[in-house]
Amino acid sequence: MRRTNSSQTDPLQADYLTKILFTKAHCLCHDVNKVTKSATHIDVVMGFSTGEIIWWEPITQRYTRLNKNVRPHPPPPPPTTQTDQPRA
């Protein structure tokens, strides 16, 4: 998502339309909704390592944090193994 910046002397130099910085999370997945996509609207959903989900609309620059300050569930305990020992 880059556009050419005509104010610079180098015509090949470009500026980002948007730059989003996340300091404590890593974006693990993203998806663009093809059903609602149009020339004036794009829905992008991103999932982060913190468990947060962000909906972002890049054309209007709107976003919503859907799973803010989520506390991940602890992992389930390991399965117990049963041994075939005779009972006394």
C-alpha cells in the first residue's frame, strides 16, 4: 500500500499510506473479506500473538480492537495415562 510522493526529488521514492506499529504483539494472521470488498471499502481482520483481534478498514483508516486485553487460557493439562496394573 504505497503511493508516490511527488514532493520528493526522486520519482521512485514512495510513502506508505498507513504505518501501524504494535510494540508488544506480533501479527500472526490476517484476512481480507472478499464478500464485503469494493472500490470504496475493504474489511481486514488481523490476529495477534497476544490474542487480540483487530478489524481495520484501510481506506477510511478506521479500526476496532475486538478482543482487547484478553487473557489467554492456560494450556490444558497433559492427558493422563492409565496403566494396566492389576489391583490388589
